[in-house]
Amino acid sequence: MQLAILGRFKEQHMEKLFDEKERTTQRYSSNLENAYKFYDQTAKPEFIEVREMLNEWFLRYPDSAKYSLKRDFQSQFDAAFFELFIHELFFQQGFVLTPHPVVPNSSKNPDFLAKKGKVEMYLEAKVATDKSNEERTLENRQGAIYDELQKLESPDYWIDIKEIIFTSNKQAKLSKIKVVIQKWLDESHAKSEITYNDCDDFGEEFYTYKDDDIKISLTLFPSSIEKDHPIASYLGSSYTGGCEQALSNAIREKSAKYGNLDRPYIVCINLTGDRHPYQDEIYNTLFGLRRLLGENYMGESASQSPEMDGVLMNSMGPTFRQVSAFFITRVFASNLHVANHWLIEHPNAKLRLSFDHLDLTSNRLSPTEIKTVSKKSIKQVLFPG
């Protein structure tokens, strides 16, 4: 009984996501650092701004779920951020949101019930990444190398990372890597010109560290500014397109999770992987190649074809009709002013949702095309001033 009372007390009196305290850390985040801990410790102005924004959003989040959400931020920042973002995005459109409502015919709970006047809908927030387990493992191994290289002292030069190849399954000798590369840097700084000892196939000069477990190729270029970290660029890992599988998996996971619902249902998906989504890719994932053929595919009675390979429409007919619409984006705390979104109606939903009650730009299917109804962007909804 006392524990239950204490739990309710914590929920009702938790006012901030990040508590007020003195902060002096003036560095950037390391690659493997817990995001919540970084934001909680940093005193750099650009990150203070993000922390204060998240605290303001958190104040508007329902008291009954603040304790749980704060714990989620501490352990799984990306998922918790997207949940808070969705709450704020719909709050700013005039909705009152109730976290984890009870729904009929299911023991599971969607993230929110959103109400505005007579309009009610369920919202589900899902973070989707295009990384496989192997890719995440590789990314973590590379992150450990990046964090060690960021400790190097290189006042006069930026370091450009050209290549990291792991040649064994053993843990790389981080301290040895740092000592050897720092020695090369010191020798380079002592000379009037940069020293290299290796070249690639195209004749470009690199410095290469190599042992039994790893090969690292680096090059330098002059820096005329004072800096608190030496790495100018990491290995390239950002692409346009290629997120179809991540989007498809997220839709399949969340669309039928709650069975037949009694209110419209929006599945909100944040594509946080390296591959940036683009419009045709999203439409093709949802509706399939049939859209490209210019066929009529609005109704259930439309003729079927093998080309109908979309998640919402395939050769067997419409699917996931429990979902009324999808909200798809790629949003982080750092890109809210420029993030794109797609709010797309399911043309064969069991419960249709009127987008007239939403302020966001939306996309609707006509018999032969997808029409955009222009309203507001994410930036315009969140920062109306």
C-alpha cells in the first residue's frame, strides 16, 4: 500500500524531464553515450535549447504517465522522444491525449486516445530503423573507435576517417590505437607538411594504422579554428531511399496489433535509420507497383493483378483495414524545423477519419492519383510563431 501511494506521489509531482542543477560539461556527445545522460549533463547552448524544449513538452504530458515516460527516456531515448513528439504534435492541433487507453477486444493498449470536440482517435507511435542486427553490431564497434579517436589531440588539423575494417572478431585494442595514432599526429604537427605513409588504389595518400584485429585509414587537412574535437568526418552512412523494408515491417507490426477498434486509428512511424525516405518510395510501399501502372485501385472491387504488392493492397485485396491513416516522418530533436511528413489516408479503412480536424498537410487517394491537401508542416504546428 505504501509503495503504491509513493508511486502515485512521484507521478503527480514529477514536473521536469530534466531536473534543475548546475551543469558545466562543454563537449559533444560520444557515439556510444546514453542520449538522456548527455542532454542531462551538457552545458552547450545548442543542447540546452533542446533540453528546455523537451522539458516544456513534458510539462504538458499527462501527469499519470510522466514517471513511466521519464524512465523510457533514460533507457530508450529514441522511442520515448517520438512518443513525446506525437503527444506535442497533436496537442498543438487542439487535441487532449490520454496515454495507454483501454480498447475493446484487446488486452493491449495503444499509445494515446486523442480527443478534440466530438472527434476521437487512437494513436500509435513506432520507431523504425533500417539496420539489421549485424549492422547495429558493426555500428557499435565503429562507435567505440570513433570515441577513442575523438580523444586525440590535433590542434592544427582535422582528421578525416576514410576506412575502418575489422579483420577479426576480437575487441580492438583501443588504448594501443590511440597511442600509435597520437604519435603520428605529433610527428605531423612538428613538420611543415603533413606526413603520410600509405596510398589507396587511386593514388590518394592516407595514414593507415593496422594490427591483427583492425585496419584504420586516416588523412588530415588543415584547421584554422579552435575546436574541441578532432574528427571532421566519419564513414559515410546516409542514403536517400531504401527504407521500404523498415516501413513495411513497422506497418505490419502495428496495424493489426489491437484487432477491430471502435475509433479511427493512426499509426505514426518515425524512420530513424540511415536511409532517408522519399515520397514515391513511401507510396509504393503502401499501395504497390499497381499505382505506377495508372490503374483504378480505390475500391475493393478493383480488378486484382500480381503487381499489387503494396502493404495495404495486394493480389488478395485490401489489408490492415483497422488503420485509418499513417503518419510517416523522419524526425529528431535536431531537425524539427525542417522535417518532412506524410499523413496518408487508408482508402479502404473500416473507420474513415476526416482530415478536416487536423492541421497537418495530408495525402489522399483518388481513383488514379494521390492528392496532397496542403496545410501545415511539422515546424508550423510545433512552432507557430
